[in-house]
Amino acid sequence: MRLIASALLACSLAGSASAADLITFWDKPQHGGNSFNRLPPDDAYFRALAGYGATWVRLSYDKWEPAKRDYLIGDADKYEGIPAADLKTLKETLDRADKAGLKVVIAPLSLPGMRWAQNNGNRFDGRLWQDKIWWGQAAAFWQDLARALKDHPAVAAYNIVNEPAPEKRNGLAEHADRKTMQAWYGDQAGSASDLRAFYKTVIAAIRAVDPATPIMADAGWYAAADAFSYWPAALTDQKVLYSFHMYEPYAATSAPNMKRDKPYAYPGKVPFGDGEETWDRARVEAYLAEPVRWAKDKGVPLNRLVAGEFGCMRLWSGCKTYLEDVLTALDRDDLHWAFYSFREDAWDGMDYELGAKKVGWKYWQQMEANERDTTPRKATPEFEPISRRLQGTD
């Protein structure tokens, strides 16, 4: 395994006058969308997103056809370098985003020791949080990727890993109260389940070759907005963005709700945590105030907070109202955000340009054949809460 370069080299590079200060992109609110497509997006895709007024895209590549077992990491069971063909396709995709005027945040769904469930027979893979041997492989991967991408003009941040969950099956319930979370972290600090320590390890590896590119760090428990609550301090790197996702209450916003005889409504009472709560605009605001409260308490500027994903099932009757309430709360604090998702060709559930009607047979036919999706999209009432803000007409 390649040794990680020394911290002294990182400090030397950090002082280089030629290194662009890329963090300034994030000094003012940036709004965009998520791209979790099965095919690398083409020029038309990026032009369409930019045409709505988006400034950035959070790009995941894990559904793309890999050269080996896992895209870009080769094999999540043993990292031995980035496959050249995978890197070439990623760079070409970044070129297209850059041509459209979009900045890109690279967002892996898998790392060595943590294969994304949908590429793993729908099984959770938590090896990364059980043994630090995987930390070294993850750090080596990120150092290689940063070395390859650090000069690309489209790249605006490295999102170390999408929705980490070191707490899962590890003694901490989702949405536990703050004191319970903090007590759990007190027991786990320094172990392989210590997400902050993992980020420090990876950041040191990246900074040894790339002093300039911002780094995005998701909260734990699948990037829950309340999961920064147990972090006793921010990370020491000054070019870190802190990201959370917003699908709460998940029992209402997600696909399983649509299969209920009587779906949970919004506003309405919905299961959450170990009980049931009424979710409405006030509850959304209170929940999204949690990462803001943490940031203020730890001295993190609010322009370093990102809602990296948010969304709801477009066929759900409460979706438009929910999106409006989420965006109202995010915009109150001028936070960066990226909606989920833009023109996804592998799942139509949160593709708001499709409106409130089911997609036709051709969508599924093209997916089955792994052909490029040609289903028409357009501005719809369901997309309006997002598109209005992207266009700056709110």
C-alpha cells in the first residue's frame, strides 16, 4: 500500500502562491442538484440543469459501468489503484459539466471497506467502521483521486463519502436525543466508528497532494441533520463544508409510504425516532435548525453548511408543500443546497420534472436496455418550489 505523504509536504503545498483558493466559491449561497445516474451525463443534461439557474451538481458515479468490480475504486474489498478507464470517463464528464458552467462536487457512494448497499445485494457494508485497516485504503484512494482531479476547473469539492453510518448496528438509534448521541460518541471516540477521526485521516491524505480543493463531510447516520449534534468540535481544516441530508420524516417522504393503503400525509402525524410526531412547517424548521445550532456553537460559518440532498416522492400529495417548507427553512439561513434529483435515469421517484403522473413504458424499457433516457422533461408544478429558487425569482 502506497504511503501517505507527510504533513510537512501538505503544509508546503498549502503555502504555494499558485494554489487557487477554491473555497471562495462557497462564500455565497450555491444551489444545484444531485446526479445519481446510471449513465455518465451528457452535454444536454448539464446544459439543462444550468439552464434552470443551478450553479453546481453533486455527482455520483457508482451506477456507471465499471472497468472492474467497483467504479473508480476497482474493488471495495481491496483497493489497488484507480482504473484508468474509469478515471478517463469521469474526467470527460467533468469536462462536460465545466463546459455548461457548472461546478461539481464528487460524491462516492462506496469506499474500500464500504460498498454501497445497492451494489452489494442490498446489504449494508460497515467494514469501514469496524476496522481501521480500511481507513488506510480509503485515504490512499482519496489521495490518488485528489492528485488526478486537483487541477480540473469544474471540481468545487470532494465529498468524502455519501451518507456514512458508523452508528448503524452499533448501539445508537437514529434520531436519539443529543445527550444520548454525545454519550455514545464518548464511548466510540478513537475507535473505527469515530467518523470525525476517519475524516481527519482522509483529509490529511488529500491535503498532502491538494491544498486547495474544499472537502465536504457528511454527518453520520446517513447524513441526518441532527447527527452533527454529537461532534464535540468542528474539523481543523479550514476548507471543510459540513453536509446533511433532509428526507425527514422518512416514513412519509420515501417510496414505502406510497405503498401504504393510506399514505402518511404532510402536514400530519408520522412515525419518527421511537415515537410519532406531527410534521409541518414548524417541525421542519425546528429540525433543520439543529445543524445551524451546532455550527454556531462550534464556530462554523453558516456558509460552510450544505444541504447536500433533500426530496420527496413526486407522486406523494404532500410533496410540493414539503419542498416549499424545506427550502424556506434552508434559505432563511442562506445555506447551500442541492435537490435530489435531476433527471435520474435509474429511478423516477424524485424526478420532479415528470410531474405527478407515472412514467411511460419507454422509460423502463430504456433502463432495462441501459440506453440513454429520452423521456421528455419540463417545468411542472411539482418542480416549481425548486425551479423558482434556482431561477432567482423567489
